[in-house]
Amino acid sequence: MGSSREALPKNVVEGLYGLGSCPGVDLPTFLDSVLEIGLMETGADAGGAIFVTDRTGKQLFWSFKALLGTPRRPRQELVREWSGHALAPAIRRLGHEFIPVVSLASGDSKGYTLFEESRFAAWVPIIQRESEVGWLQLETRAPEAFSQRSLPVLAELARHAGRLVRRLLVRDHGAAHGHDVHMVGRSPRLLALERQLELLAADPRSPVLLCGERGSGKELAAYAVHYFSPRCDGPFIAINSAAFTPELIPDALFGHTRGAFSGADDVRGGIFHEAEGGSLFFDEIGDMPLHVQASLLRALDRGEIRPVGADRPRRVDVRILAATNRDLHAMMEEGTFRRDLFDRLDVFRVTVPPLRDRPEDLRLLADFFLRRACAENGRSGWMHDRNACVSCSRSAGRVCADSGFHEALAEYEFPGNVRELRNVVFRLAAVVREELRPGHVHDLCAGRALRDEATPDPGDEAEPLRLEAAVRSHIHRVLEMAEGNKSQAARLLGLPLSTLYNKLKRLDMV
């Protein structure tokens, strides 16, 4: 018997991750496709995808499909029966590698089957976390469907489907709370990161320090820690560590009492109070001023804060998550980052890999961003007559770009990582009204004006608009490289700072 990792055909696995990465695909649609794969790959007669509960105990989804078979009872009744069935707790205890195959007589009084004709059933757990329970159930009249070949197939299907279901749950949880959270990719580095985030999320109090280059996805990783932790029902608050002024720091972080200072007519809770019971994420903590760093020490060390004007400190229940793209050890040597703060933050350290270390993810990410861009900027209307964007926004398998588009993207290093890839794809989708080709990528990454090869030249009147778009795009990219520092951007562009400011104003970029 071969390894379970080789059981599913490669194109099936790629299609599964492509579908799970589609912005418009919801959990029911995804599980419905997983069920179809299970039926096709095993030859089973019928089955169901059953997702019994989410973390609040609410039933989420069910799906039944039959190539041969008659439902034993109306579907709604079957779902009610299964959602309260004694088998659900047993499914929680099953490992992904253990798939029970049970022989059942037709009309079994225990009612474990979905279809009247079924004699054999396989239960395949795809997710099992606390109250979240979901599985596939495949049934057949002949035992050959659950052979030594098909069981590894089901085990691998469960492993991939479970990972993608968890991502969809994180995405939907984030959307419900105002956060745009999408984990996309299937590279070994990304999968290892996901496993690490889930493991350390189990400790709901210890700080987590997320290290990685700009644009690599540190805030997304922080939200995953929040979701997989017992704090997921509490708030997730992300703040810019460099956005504090000395006068407002204590008030912003810890709040104030009534009458604490002139104008303090009401009590204010502060950011720590807002994050009570949840997670507080300090983005780019290496940019935090020293006096703010000192303010965090007591909160991290003792879980206490003192609002401005308060007589005594009060305890807070907040988990601190922090991210940095800087070398904090070098900063400590320079005296620009407090060693005692680092010691308190560096309980769990996670490194988020840059895009160049996960090249297998580039195509999935590019397709994900392209679908979003096409759906958001009306490109589907431009491409409607050219067999493009309807499939781009709704399908996992096709995008409105030719076969060399992704190879051209892979030639570029993307120093801004996933964020820069997103910006490149969004700019291409906004400007180019034809099928995207390698030449468009080369032009944009080289700072040249984008050419719409399939569209006739609109004439000289459109030329200034083209030039303006190219200049805007180039300045935008240089600003990203300079991390928003206009002085550094001016040096990179070879312009006086005043000239850059004038260009930004003229192009409405300030």
C-alpha cells in the first residue's frame, strides 16, 4: 500500500485547494465538492457531508448525494437525528487516519445509515475541535468500495478537506467581526506554520511574537492564533505600534477616570479595556517608541493596568500578540528596544515565511487576488465577450490570464511579499482590459507603461491618461519599497522631496 500522501491524484488535490481559495466559495459549496470527490474516488453508491455544529452549537451544513440509493428518511429528519446522535461524540475521538468501516444490515435499528440499500458505511472525520464536528459518510452495497486502496484515499481527502474547512471557518469568523482573513496556499512552509499556530493557540495567556518580513501575513497569523484559542469569542483588536503620541499614550492604552484631567467628563476604558477577554495585536512593535514600551511592561508582567487618574491598578484579561519585521536583538544592542519588554514578549516566537520561501503558493495567491480584483472592479464586464471573468470569479480552475502569466509573476522576487503580489495583481486587473499576459507583468514590474495589446490605440488624447497611470503605479511601488517613508522614496526616485510632494498632490495620492 502506498503512502496516503500519494493516494489522491495530484490534479484532484490542486483542484481542492483551488476551490478552497476561491473568495466566493462558502462552506456548503466546498463540502459538497469534497463529498463528490469521495464518491468518485471510492466508487461508493451514496453518502453525505455532515457538519453538525460550530463553536456556538449551531448546525451548519449537510449534503446528501446518491448514485444508487433511497434516503432512509426525509433529509431534514435525518439531519436532526444525526445532530443529536450518539455517534457524533465518537467522531470527535477518531483520528484522521482511522476510518471505521462497519457492516450494517438493511434497515438497521440503530439508524446509522442514510440510505435504505446500504450494507457498508465509512465514517471519515474531517474536522473535530471542541464543539466543531464534521465528517463524510460514504455508503455502499458492496464491500469493494472500501478496499485497501480506497481507505488511504479517504484518509488523504480528510486531511486536506479538514485543513481547508478550518481556513473557511477562520475566514467566516473574521468576516463576521470585521476582519479580512484568508489563508491561501499549500506549500510545506505554510502548512507547518498553520500547525504551529494551532498548537500555541491552546495557551490562552502567553504572549506570541510573530517575526517576518513586511507583507508576509503576520496579522493573518495573529488572527489564526486568536481564532484557534479559547479567546475566539472575545474581541481581536489590531493597533499600529507607531501611531501613539507621548501625550495620548496612557489614555489611549489604559483609559481614564472621570475628572482625571481637564475635559475628562466621562470614564474611558482604553484599548486594553476594549480587548478584555480577547486578543490585542501590536503590529510592528519594533516601531513602538521607548516610552510606550515601558507602559506595556506591567500589563504583560502582571496583567494589570492603571487608568489615568485611578487610585489603584485593575486586572485585565488580554492576550498580547505582537509582530515585527525588524531585528529586535540589534535594536536592543542599540538601545532602541527594551530588553525587559522583549523578554516578556518572547514566550512563543513564530516566523512567518516570506513569499520566496513558499513558491508553490504563488499561483494560488495570484488567482485568489485576481478573482477578488475582477469581482470588485468590474473587469468581468470588460471580459464578458472573451470567455474570462465569470469563470475567474466563480470557478477554481480558470482565470482571465494566459498560461504564461503565472510564470512571469514567478520571475519577480516580490520584496514586499504577499502584499506586493496583491498590489501588482490588482493594478493589472484595473488597467488591462484584455487577457493578462507575461508582457503586462514585465512592464509593470519594470515600471513601464502597461500596454493593452488587444485593444486598439484610442488615440493621442488617451496618452496622457496612460502616462499618468504608469507614473502613479511606479511611485506607488517605490513608496511601498520605502515602507511609506517619503524622504527615502524621493531618494530612490532621484527627486527632491518637494518635487515628490508636488507629484503626489497632482496625482491625488496624498
